[in-house]
Amino acid sequence: MTTRNRSLVVLVMMNIVLLGPSVAGQKGSEASARDKFVGAWRLVSIETIRPNGEVIYPFYGKHPEGLIMYDNSGWMSVQIVSDPPAKAPSRSSREEVMAAPSAEKSSAFYSYYTYCGTWSLDTAQQVVRHHIRQALISGEVGEDVVRRYVLVGDRLTPTAKTHEMGEDHERKLAWQRVPKQPVTK
């Protein structure tokens, strides 16, 4: 082995020794952060912030309700019910709902939002990605929703940049962890 090759081998080995723990630490911290996401989260608020700093509530109202869930296998689901929620269709079966007048059904559509899919986390960028597989709004299927997040204790606050109503907005969603319930038989 030439001196140059030995020097390269030594350099590679030093990098493995010196960077190995750092890379392992990154993977460990990624797993730890992922574990902190896993579970159910109750919606606390949704704020839409205009470029001038004004907070508005264009789609969900001031007091929407909702739930987002992240599981260990990489799946997620979110549901949001607007404030005020739709009063119609007030039918007791899916068959009756499907037969309801169009106005009642569209009211329900406008007051409810949901999608599900897989999720991934980038702790270095402080970003969570939702890879949408199914959605109430079919045009969202196949999209990757990217949100910067802050996770402190039992409060998760993802934020997204959007362009709507002719201007750029920041949408901030606050979620509170739902405590684990004891399993009952």
C-alpha cells in the first residue's frame, strides 16, 4: 500500500470515528423527535396571518374542532370541523344523507376538512411533511404538505405558507396532545 493510500485510509477511518457518533446522534434525535409526534392531537386554534400581521379566520372560524393523529408506522390522518359546524344534512344514515338536497350536502362539505396519508419528519429543517393519499378535496391527492413546526411539551404548532384570496398568508395551527387513555375491556 502506498503512502498516499495509507493516508486516505487513515483519513476515512478518522472521519468514521469522528463523524460516526454525530450521524448516529442525528438518527437518534430524529427517532426521538418522531416519537414525540406519535399520538393524537386535539385542535386548539387555526390562525391565518396576513402580510400586514392581521389575524383572520377565513375557512374554519374562530373555534374549529379537530384531531390529527400520527402513528408509528408512518401514517397520519387529520379532520377539522369548522366553527360553526354544519347543521345539515341531519340524517341518520348514509343513504339518507346521499338523498338529501344538494344545499344541505354542500353545507356539510364546506364545514368539514379531512385527509390522510403518510408522514415524514426533517428535524434539521424543523419540517413535517404530510404525503396525502386520500382527501376530501380530490385535487390534494398526491400532494406533499410541508409545514414548519414547533414542538414544546404537549403543544405542536405547524405553520404553512399559502397563497389565497390574492395574497400570501401564513397559517398557524395549534394542537394539544391528547393524553393516552387506559385500555378498557
